[in-house]
Amino acid sequence: MSRRLNLALLAPVAALTLSGCGINSVPTAEENAKARWADVQNEYQRRADLIPNLVNTVKGYAKQESTVLVGVTEARAKATSIQVSGDDLKNPAKIQQFGAAQGQLSAALGRLLSVTENYPDLKSNTNFLALQSQLEGTENRITIARRDYNSAVQQYNTLIRTFPNSIGAKVFYGAKPMQTFEATAPNAQSAPTVNF
């Protein structure tokens, strides 16, 4: 009888101890970070699907800048060829390669938007204005998705490194820190110069 009583008393203590070690919070945080990464990929896919249709609409109005449009198409193809899965989030080289390809696409889109300075008649064209609006909205969505991903990674990384969760994270899951999304463009830290 006393053995059963001891076990009955130890069971709640063991449950509290395990819950304090991140037994549930670590995988929850990891899955949240992976879901936020899926959101980032979703926004990049949206951009990859949307841009060709919009560019084709505008192409007729921007023949004089066909090299810019070709650059966008090539950068889009390269950006969509690099895939990062949830398992790759702990591989800094893979994240950097993905970010670099997306940075090249962003740079090509920036060149496309600069066409408005060189060809003012395009500014009044409704198709070009729609493209410009969609590109801006798409880039904003990507920025928000990357920010949300980085926040989820920060929460996960903090969780697996702080006591008592760090014990459960290492013992039960072999948890390792995830990589945040970082700017890869060489001048990403500097504000762009706009000349009129």
C-alpha cells in the first residue's frame, strides 16, 4: 500500500518537473517557427506566381526596358529554384543561399520600378500602376512574414537556451538553435538614394 501511495504522490511531482523542462513547450515553439517559415515561403511563392502575369501585362508598355524585364524573369527563376524545408532551418549556408536568391529578385524588381523615372508615360498607364502597387504590397507581405519568422525563431532559441527548458530541450529533443532570416544584399543596411 505504501508503495502505491508513494507512486501516487510522485506522479504529480514528475509531471510538474517534466512540464517545467519544456516537454511540451519546446516542440510547440519549434513547430511555430516552422509554420512561420512556411508563411515566408508562401509569400515568396505568391510573388513568384504573381509577377510573371503582371509583367506580361506591362511588357507591351515597357519594350524599351526589356533587359530589366528579362532580369526580373531570370531572377524569379533562380529564386524559385532554391527550396528550404523545415529541416534546413538549422543550416546557415542553405538559409543564406535562399536569401541571396531572393535578394537578387528584390534587386531586379527595384530596377523594374526605376523604369518609372526614365519613362514618365508609364506612370499614367493603369497596368503599370497596378504592377507597381502589387509589387509594393508583395514586398510588404514578405517583410512581415520574415519578421514573424524571426520572432518565432527568437522565441524558440530563447526557450531551448533558458533553464529549466534547456534540460528538456537537450535531453528529449536534442534541440539546436534555428537560423533567423538575414539580409544578404551587400547594401541592405544602407538606405537607397533617390534622385529626381
